[in-house]
Amino acid sequence: MTELKILHTPPAPLEFSALRESAGWQNPTPAIIAASITASLYWVQCRKADKLIACGRIVGDGHMYFYIQDVIVHPSHQGQGLGHLIMDNIEQYLAAHCQSGATAALLAATGKETFYQRYGYSLRDGEKLGLGMCKFY
């Protein structure tokens, strides 16, 4: 059986794009993907037989705001705990780098909200904090 490797480095742009596509997500241009990868604060990736099978990252200013992005597990490897492995690594990074008053946030994919609630993330239901919002270009 091929050993699982956990790396704390960014994946190559083409393999990251392919993993995003496997999840049904659209990709911007390769140049934008490459620039976005470089601008990230933190990466965790899972590799099996040297192939990228899961990843996650943190973007933000590194002081007040930390946004969890691109937690992706290839469909053929889902149900094996890789999402939790990615989030455990992300949570370790946040625990080591977030100071009092910092905010860690994310936009959950539809149906994945309870997955993130296990890690202490709250739904923005519009009562206390207002609803989460985004704009796509």
C-alpha cells in the first residue's frame, strides 16, 4: 500500500487546478492560480504515490484575518478521513499564529457546514453577525 505523505508546502499550479476541477470547481487562468498559490499564508497537502489527493490552505493578512480556503479531497479518496487530517493541520497552524482578537473564517460548500461546525465554526444565520456574503467575478 502506498504511504500517505503530508506536506506543508504549496502544490504545483497544474495539479492544484486539476484537484479543484475534480471537486467540480471552476478555475481562473493559470497565471492567477499561480499567483494565488504564492500569496497564501499556509498550505497542507496530502499525496499518495506522489499524486495530490487532498489539500487546504489559509489566506489572509496573517494578523487579524485568516480565511480557510480550498479544503478539497479528490472524490476517489473521500470518506477516508483526509478532510479531517487537512483541518487538523489547519487548526494547528491557527492555534500557533492567531493572537487574541483574530478572526478565522471560511465559506463552506453546500452540505459541508456540519463538517466545519465540528471545528468550532459557527453558521452566520443573520441574527448576531449578519449573513455571510460573497461576490463572484
